[in-house]
Amino acid sequence: MISFRPLRAEDAEGVARVERESFPTPWSREDFWREASNDFACYIVALEDEEIVGFGGCWISFEEAQVTNIALASLHRGRGLGKPLMTRLMCAAAERGAERMTLEVRPSNAPAIRLYEGLGFAAIGVRRKYYQDNGEDAILMWHTKLKEFVDERCSAETDARD
């Protein structure tokens, strides 16, 4: 069974493991350890039993949340876990005052684009040569009605801080 909760400092190694498995230029364990105590950061971890199998995070500044990363361990991809993980991240950000959320996604990542569009994000532009590993562009996406999303979707969700 999958459960969700906020990132804790002791989760840094497990989150970094998923990060290394997911991205060509991963953040370090120390990066996530710092994020756990960053007042502007909001991170949710997905656990199967007690093992971290995914995470999502954002930075919140005033009324805007910027998704920093979202990833699932390779064995857990394609199992429908991205949507509840992203939903919980969106709800947690809104609870902390975010009214809008933005993210960048690779044009080659069609499953992620479908996920984000299904959650109400819309493409508004392109960041040229955004990704350092291969120079790929990034699609810039925004969700401008986070409060409405929360009212519709999050009332039925378990509080991400439980």
C-alpha cells in the first residue's frame, strides 16, 4: 500500500536514490537534507511500507509554487502513482498559501505532459535549451487556479501532513 507524508531530514538518502534513478543531473542527498528544513520548500514523499518510492517538491514564494522535481522509482512508474503524488503536492502547496503553480517539463516526456494537463496545467511557453544534460527545450506550464483545484480535489484527500 502506498502512503504519503511530508519530507523529513532522515528521508534524504531515500529521496536521493529515487532522484539518481530518475534524472541525468540529480540533486544530492545533502540537497534534500537541506530542503527538509527549508521554510520555502514543500516536499511530499510516497512510501510503500516504509520504503521511499517517489517524491515531489516545490518552492513557495508569495502566492506561487515552482515545482522543483517529481519522481518515482523505476519499478513504480506507469502504475498510476504520479497523479496522487502530484495532487498531494498541489494540495500541500495551496495549504501553504500558493494560488498558482508552475513547472518545466521535457517535450519528450509525453506521460508527464499528459499527467500535468489532466491536473489542469496549461503550456504557456518554451524555455530554449533549458536542460543542461542535452540542451533540450522545456515546456513551461502553469496552473493558475490552485485554490479551485483544492476545493474540488483536495477535500477528499488525506492531509499530506498526517
